[in-house]
Amino acid sequence: MGYHCDHCGEARSMVYCRSDAAYLCLSCDRIVHSANALSQRHSRTLVCDRCNSQPALVRCIEEKVSLCQNCDWVGHNGSTKHSKQTLRCYSGCPSAVELSSIWSFMSDSDSGFVNGSTCEQKLGSMSITDNSQGHSRSNNNTNVWTAPSSVHVDNNRPQNVDQQTGPVNSSPSKISHSGTKDLEPLLDHDDDGFYADFSMDEVDLSIENYEELFGVGHNDPKQLFAKDGIDSLFGGAESSYAGKESSNPACSNAASADSIRSCKTEPNPCSYARQHSNISFSSLTGESSAGEYHLDCDASSMLLMGDPPRCHPGVGPDQTTTPSGSRSDAVLRYKEKKKMRKFEKRVRYATRKERADVRKRVKGRFVKAGDAYDYDPLIQTRSF
Amino acid sequence: MCKGTNHQHYYPTTSCELCKSNASLYCQADDAFLCRKCDKYVHSANFLARRHVRCMLCATCSRPTHTSLSC
């Protein structure tokens, strides 16, 4: 929902359909709502320019943006006195011309090259043909757009054609120009079905072309997707690398844990554990990051063992040759780590703490939610 | 809510808006009463229409029930 059209997922959403509760771009809006008679009755409004997540209710004429209620409040709360115009909704399957007539405020007052007279003629002819063909549709349309709510409509009518860099929302006016050009040869067709099909396709094409030209809807998402694609590729490579890395510390932790345990008991198990850990290390020689990892793990395991002279010469071809050299490295590392020790109560994962806090407990122990726990597990249960 | 046993009163049966036969469903999003065939035709058009929740109408009094259509 929100920025992207719900149907195609690519273009920026321009209108919001209340009945469907969906955000659609102009071309998908035409496709979806021309399917059958029921969907043509849906009322659609513009989408807010600021947040792109709610239908727009008013249009601020000074700022030339359509705003939803929230953004209107935020932007105009008491301080500024911009003139606002209530946005109307439309239904049916309006052509680009008709859309631009509702939202005629979109077009700029000063346009570059304006074929004023020809455009008016075309508009006039379009309305005539609309009334003659597709009578049911035109009924819908004329019912919806009877009285414009502001004076701006009449003034801007001849200037609907706007090929220059108007505001971003001038897409309908742009569509109207190309729409009229494309629909002109169709005036001869008297067939209702043909008219509908042609208008839809060609207007769609024009809309898409315009959006590409303007770089509003299509280009940015495309770029974004490209970036995402690259990043995802890169991220994928990175994650695979990171996966290997994470497996190594896990192994090292296991190895060092083994070695710690073994140290506490006896030297014999120590050597066994060391061999065990060495085996696990040698199995990882195939890894790309093997060398450095070997050095660290071996050093830590040997350090914990506490008897460096017995180190295996066959382990880790990349470590320093003399055992004392590796021992001094290990000692340094131990000293560094010693500084970073923290024996206070430390939460490693905040989310796990949150979960643990809400879990049901009996006598300080976690229990399953459904079972009955009204006895002390330490006391032997008496049999009756 | 009628219990379907009251056959004495004749409730007006709503007719489908497209084909004028007896309506058996109500679509809240479209605000329309439909018969089953028209509903199938209308709401299989695109994915937005398929999202609409339709409720069955009571056979006796033709008011929307709480039962929704399971596709």
C-alpha cells in the first residue's frame, strides 16, 4: 500500500479506490475499473502528495499539492492561510480528457507552446463523441462532474495542453494531450467496444511513455530495483561469506569450551581434547578464511591447555614456527581479552529478555502455559 | 434476525443488480446485491475484486447474514 501501485507494483500510485481500498496508478485504474459494471461505480480520489499513504481531500493552490487530512493539518495548522480547494472523486472510466477537466488545476497557467484553439476544438469534439457513443458511460461521467467547485476550471481549460516541465502532478494534463492526439483518428468509429478498447490501450501507452519521460513513476523504482538487485547480489555474496565466518567462531567456541573443560580435570583429557579440536580445525582447512582462524583457535586452545611444549606441529601451517612465538601471541591476546571482561549482569539479546520477562514462571522456573504446576518438583510425589 | 421459519410474511426478495434474478449474495465493497453467477463473473475479474468480502443473504428475508462466501 502507499507509494507503489497495488496492481503492477511498479508505478507510483496516483489514485485511491475507496471500494477496493487500493492504491492504483492511472493505467491500472483504467484496467481494473473497466472490467465490469460494478467496478465502474467505484469512486476514486487522488492520493496525498506528501505521505502517499492516504487519499487526498484538499488541494492547496499556493503550494500546488494535494493533501490528505493529516498532512493538511500538519502543514497548515493555523499559521498560513492558503486557499484550498476540495478534491472531488470520480467514477466510471473517464478518459484522460475528462480526468484533466476535473483536475484542471494541475496544468500550469503559463505553458510553453499551447495549441489553444485546436485543443479546444478537440475537447469539444471529444465531448460530443462521448455523448453520442457509450451513452451509459457518459451518463455516469456527466453526473459526476456537473459543477466544478472552483473557478479555476474554466480559466485553465484552454491551457490543458502542457508539454513543459509542469509540476509533478501534471500527468493527467499530459495524458490529455496525447490522449486527444491518439483518439482523434477514432472519431470515425461508431462502435462502442472499439472505442473503449482503443482508448484504453493508447492512453495507457501514452501514460507509460509520459511517466518514463518525466522520470516520476517508472525510473525511480527501476533504479531502486537495480540498486536493490546489485545490493542483494552483493549482500548475498557477503552473507555467504559471513556464514562461513560465523561457523568458524562457533567451532572455535566449541573447541575452546572443550579445552577449558578438559583443562580443569586432568592433563590427559587435555591432550585428547586438543587432538579433538585439532581434528576439527583440520577439517576446516578447506575454508577460505582458514589461515587466520587457525592461528587464533590454535593459540587460544593452547593457551588454555597451559602446556605449550606439547603443541602439535602438524596443525595450522600458517602459524608462527616457534611455539614460543605463538605462545607470546596467545598471551597478548589473553591480556587484551582480560581487559574486556564484564562480570556484571549483561543482557546479550534485548528481545530475548523481553520474551523472558513475560513468560509464565513457577517458583522462578519457566513453565509451559497450559500445564498445572502446583507441586514442588524437588519433593518426591507421594502416591496415594 | 429471522429464523427462517416465518413463512407467513412475504419478505421482498432483492434481485441481482446485473441479471435481475434472485440475489443470494451481498458485496459490501461494491455495495451490490448479486446472484451467484454474476458474483462469480464480477469478482473473478481481477485480484482487487477477488479481495472483496461477500456475505450470503438469508433465504427468507434477504438480509445479509454473518456468513461470508468461502471460495
